[in-house]
Amino acid sequence: MKKKVFVLLIGGVFITGHARSVTEQQPDVHEQVMQGIEMVYLHQYSKAEKIFYKIQKSYSENPTGYLFMAALFYLRIVDEESEAEEDYFYENINNAISKAEIALAHDENDLYAYFYLGGAYGYLGMYQARKKEWISALRNGWEGVLQLKRIVEMDSTFYDAYYGLGVYDYYRSKLMELLWWLPIITDNREKGIQQLKETMERGIYSRESAACMAGKILNEERRFEESVNITKTMLQKYPDNRIFLWNLGDGYFGIKKYEDSEDCYHRILNQVLEIKDQNRIQEIKVRYVLAQLMAARGNREQSLQEYKTILSYSLNTDIKRQVSDILVNSEKIVKKNIKDTIK
């Protein structure tokens, strides 16, 4: 089943400290970061932006506010399928990198400076991958991983760092499956999954991010029940989070609970339709999954109507390019139905 590609990758979504972070020295920052993370996962982006902006203004030389603001803009870009805030993303990423580097120039053993630096490079790599700037994406993604490796070499109990490392270990091994002609490399997929689970259990601010990625990866591994259990737990706190709902919908689909899966995607669709000035990309992706689910449940007419709805939208050239596979497949299915009807 085709689905949206999630925001999460190497470097982490909404990562920051550990009990020994700079935020421990500034309790108000710690509290604000926690509030900001909660607002993000509740999709209350404007409230989160105000919180992170306040941190920037109060502690302008601290990379915390800049990294979290960049993470927020990245998530909105992916979630709403719009690059309207791209400039703000780059501005905050560059500030986070420069301020973390300054901190390391003063203290080369500053774990949190490495952490913020690794997170910033990770986000930069993710965004470049989204734009298919593969060489830059790989370079910056790897730079992010190097920072996280330095952290755990100095302190193996820095559990938030294992999020990015877990994602790296899993997808590096996954990639090696495709490069079958290369020398055998250790399969670290299970190691990566366990690192994500450890972050969920023992991390501080990377727990939600680790849960998002663990749910996605477990679905890819066809370990649907595990994915469903993790995701249902997170939805108790964030009942309308679209990332968790995507994971849950996929998990239910995998274990053939089609009605429950369809409910998840209807909930996503209802939210997407409320997004101001949405460009149809997210809506089209959700409707495409719903069409497949309806077909799996034997609701052929409803499924066909979803495909027709997808094809009915007036889209500009750029939007058509981004959903071209869905448009082509939907048209094929509708045309086949017409031929079958004529017969």
C-alpha cells in the first residue's frame, strides 16, 4: 500500500536534551521545550512557534530554540506538503549549526553542543533528500550521525542520541539489501529497532520521535502487531496526531483489520480538509489509500468514487508532478472499470 513518507529520519525530530543539558541549568527553557514538543505533536504549530521564538529571544546564543524552530518548520513542510516556509527552515538550521560550533570551540567535550549540531545536520540532510539533492543529503546526514557517535562514545547513557543512531543502523542495513553485489555487511536492522525502543523507554525529548519511527519501521518489517501496540499507546496522549494515525492505519491494514484502518485514514482526511490553503497533495495521498482499503473490503463503488475524486481536481504542473504515480494508477483503474462495464 502506498503511503506518505514520514518526516522522520537521521538526526531526529524534536530532539534536545538529556538530564545534563543546558536546559537543566535553565529550568524555564526545559519547561518551554516540553510545552513546545507537546504543541507540535498536537499539531498546534502556531503555539509551538511562539514558544520556540521566546527561547530564541531569551537565550539568543543557545542553539536550542533555533534547532527546535527548524524542526517545526520541517515538520510543517512535510505535513502540509508545502515549501512556503523553506527560507525560515534554512535560517534556523544555519543558526543552530553556528551556535553549536561556537559552543564546541569553547568546550570540545560539550555533549549537548554535539547533540544540537548532529540534529541540525540531520534535518538539513533530510530536507535535501526530500528535494532529491542526494549528494548533499548523504554528506550532511552522515555528518549528523558522526556527532551522535561522538556523544555515545563519551557517555553511553545519553539515550536520546540512540534515536538517530537507530534510524541510521536500520536504514543502512536496509539499503545494503539492494546493493547485493557488495561485500557482506552486518545486518543491524534489529539493533536499530532496539535502539529506537530504548529511546522510547529511557530518552527524554526524543521519545515521541522514536515512537513515530519505530511504528513505521515495524510496519516495513511486517511486524504489524508491534507497530499497532506502540502507536496506540502514543495516540492516548496525541489522539489526532497524523503521523501516529498513518502508522496505525498501516498496521491495521497489515493485519487485515480493514475497517479499523479505514477509520484511521478518514480521521486523517477530515483533518487535512481543515488545513487552510492546503494544496491537495496530502488529500490525494489519503484518498488513494482509502480507495485501496475500500477495494480490499469489497466496496468497489466507493473505491472507484475515491479514484474519480482524485482525478477531478484541477492541479498545477508542480502538484501533478508530485503525485504523478497516484494520478496514473487512478486513471488506469477508472479506465479499466469503464471497459469492464462495457463488456
